[in-house]
Amino acid sequence: MQNTETAIRKVVTIVCEGALEATLLREIESLGARGYTVTDARGKGSRGRRDATWGPHANIRVEIVCGAQIARAIIDLLRERYYDNFSMILFTVDAEVLRPEKFD
Amino acid sequence: MQNTETAIRKVVTIVCEGALEATLLREIESLGARGYTVTDARGKGSRGRRDATWGPHANIRVEIVCGAQIARAIIDLLRERYYDNFSMILFTVDAEVLRPEKFD
Amino acid sequence: MQNTETAIRKVVTIVCEGALEATLLREIESLGARGYTVTDARGKGSRGRRDATWGPHANIRVEIVCGAQIARAIIDLLRERYYDNFSMILFTVDAEVLRPEKFD
């Protein structure tokens, strides 16, 4: 029975400069996230309203599937510790996951 | 008229070890999926509750846009044939797609 | 107060051949998008109903977080200028974003 189960969890996606990878992932794990997926990316974005300092090189895209409480903790972490100092974006979607217990 | 059409389809995302790529994609195609997108990824995750065997190397992230029936068939395939034996995650979201007939 | 704010925005994902990158991103920026994320990808898909010309090499996956109006403009751009001539897919999801003003 358990095998047939799906449930809704959060998928949190962060795009930031690659230099943050080790630090950021360690902090996200410490919040209770059970795993993450990282892909190399490039992009462009604005840091605040005026300057475009998010360069074309060496960004990463990090994806974390987790419960709502951990997603909230990740959002708070980024808002309080990273968002003012680094070029990054964060967005969250609800997804149907297979074996939800893997993510709790 | 047809050109202006968008509709809701499923986006199924699978993250697994890269060694599964050829086999998994062949099976997904045989279920009727019209296409897929693969990106190289790295990550960390747990295999079951205790061991963390999902290494930091050579994962892939596979994305399939398809109708609800094929999405369900992919979920069943992974649950029955892969999920107990390999480190992988699967999640599904609803998305508005352009030219939905491309995915049916 | 502003710092605690999240809001719903659109995440537009485009998968297309890599040769389109510079042109497509320039046009998307001209529509008002504030940034984008690009990852290299490979994949398979159909171009129209019969032929499968979306090769296994040199695709890109482009992700744009933006408001609903810009998302609509991007969808219209692709439908009118690209979709008949190139192998590509587009899908859009609603996401909760941190600092929504970054994307407006």
C-alpha cells in the first residue's frame, strides 16, 4: 500500500552564483532537507533594481524537494542571510511526489 | 485558432543516476511519451531512510511533458521497476503548455 | 516588511536548440524579462506530428521568472515567430517567489 502513495511536497529552486554551492548546501542540509539536485547554469539577472551583476558564468541551479516547514526554513534562511548580499532567485512550486516519506 | 491554444499537461521530473539514462528513456518512450529533456546533475539524497548512497556524481535530471495518463504510467513504471533498487526521485507538476497536441 | 514578502509569479520554461540561445534571449529581454537561467540539455522530441528532428545534442533549457503579462508576451513571441520553424517546447507554472519585485 505504501508503495502506491504519492503526496504533495514543495520543490524549492534556487539560482545563485556557483561560489556559494558548498556553503549554501551545507546550510540547507542543516535545516533538515533530505537531498538536493544541482545543475550548472548560466544566466542574467538583476541585483536589486538597477545593476545587473549576475554574470553570465558559473551559476548553479539547486532544487530541493521537501515538506512545507523545511521549505519555509530555506526561504527564511535565504531572505535573512543571503538575499541582500548575493545575486540569487528563489521560487517554490507544489509537486506530487512519489514516496513522500523520502522527503520528510 | 489552433495556434493560440494552450492547455494543462503534466511535467514529470526524475532525478537518478546517469547509468540509467539509456534504459530509462527507452522505457519511458515505450509508454508513449513524445519527448524528454535531460540535463546532467549532481546531488545528494537518501536511499530509503538510512543510507545516503546517492553520490555527488553523475546524476541526470529528466523532464517529460505529457498527458495525465502517460504521467501515471511513468510513475507506475518507476514505482514497480526502479524505485526500490535505485536512488531516484520523481515529482510531477501541472503546467500550461503551448501546442498541447505536441505532447499527446 | 518588504523582506518577508512572497508572491506568485510565472516560471516560463523553454527547451530548444542551442543555436537559438543568443537570438531568443535578446528577444525575451526586449519583452521586459528581468533575467533568465540557461542550462545545457539534450533530448528528444517531435517537430509536429510525424518527424522527430529534435536531436540528441546541443539543446538548451531556458527558465524565466516573470509576471503574467511578460509570460504571455513570451508565449506569443514563440508561437508567432519560432514555434513553426524550430523544434521547441514551452511550459509555464505558477510559483511562489521571494522578493517578487525582482521580477517586475
